[in-house]
Amino acid sequence: MKKSDRALVALAMMFCTALVLSNVVAAKVVVMPLPGTGGAALRFPGAVFCYAITFLATDVIGEIWGRREAALVVRFGFCAQVAASLLLLFVQALPAADPAVQDAYARLLGQNAVFAAASLAAYALSQSWDVFAFHGIRDRVLARHPGAYGRRWIWNNLSTMSSQFIDTAVFIGLAFGVGLGWLSDADGRARLLSLALGQYAVKIALAAVDTIPFYALTRRGRPPGTARASA
């Protein structure tokens, strides 16, 4: 196997690992106090850190190997997410020797059908958009400024930030707005907006930070013999 192929496999594995783990750690809600706000805090699931890695991985794959490979990893990731959810449900249904362990498993790893469906919908839309936007913006910038690969922070950030907006809106809207019924009353809608804004603020910060590893991982460009076309 060529060195470039090994790197592609490693990135795809990192993508799928982070994606599956995002479902596992989603149950932990992080509270981050905001200094100087009188006790206000951001609330977001720990999964946002895992999910940020998936966007970094597809952006690196798209920049080095092309749009087709990035889209393929997204499709494989969707299959991995479905398989992980089914396996978690299967193990949850098995009889447990210790009821306390079964209760802990159900609380931390149990799959809520609405939340699982919301997660899959958010993933399919946001990751597909990320690949589309990344290459669309990249092609336009390079068409106006040929050879300006030093400006790749533009397509990296804009694609990820817009994709994270879609992910947040779809998941929060379906899981909490529809699944928990928060859209049906004014207080619920206020909680919904607060949760969405908090999550998106963290995702924006992570998207900006991932520019550093994105540049580090793409500094050598595409593997020898790989076309730069995005199709």
C-alpha cells in the first residue's frame, strides 16, 4: 500500500471513530460558565468535540484526494453510524446480570429513536453540504486566484461553519423541538434557541481552531499523480 493510501485510510478511520464516539458521549452535557456574565453559561453535549474532528477529516481528504473520496467517506460514515446504533440497541436488549449496570447502560448508551433519527438526518445533510460547499468555494476562489492554495482557510472555514449551522439546526430542531415537544410552548422555544446558540458558538470556535491542523495536514498538497479537479 502506498504511503498516500495509508494516510487516506488513517483519516477515514479517524472520521468513523470520531463519528461513532460522538453518539457514545452525547449523553454528557458540558456546562461552560461565561466570565463576567453573572452566572450565564454555555451548555452543549460533549459530542461537539468528536463531531468537529469529522469535518476536519473530510476537509483534509477533500483537499488532498478530492471530492469523490470525501463524499465516499461520508457515505461510509453514515453506514457506520447506523451500524453502531443498531449494535447499541442489540446489546441494550440483552439480559443483564446486574440491573444497576443495565440502568446505567440505558441512561448513557441507550438509543432514543427520535434522537437517533435526528442525528442521522443532521449528519446526512450537514456532511453532504460540507463536501459540496468545500469544493464549490474552493473552485471559485482558485478560479479567480489560480494557485492561491495559501487561502485554503477560506473554503475550510466557510464550509465547516455553514455545515455546523445545518447540523445544529436540524438536530436540535428535530430531537428537542419535535422529539421533546419544545416547539409547542414559548418557554420550550426559548430553551431551544438557547441550546442551539450555545452549541453553535462552541462549534464556530472549534471550526476556527481546526484551521491550524488543517494547514498542517495539507501543507504538502495532493499525492503525486492525483488530479486537482473536484469532480
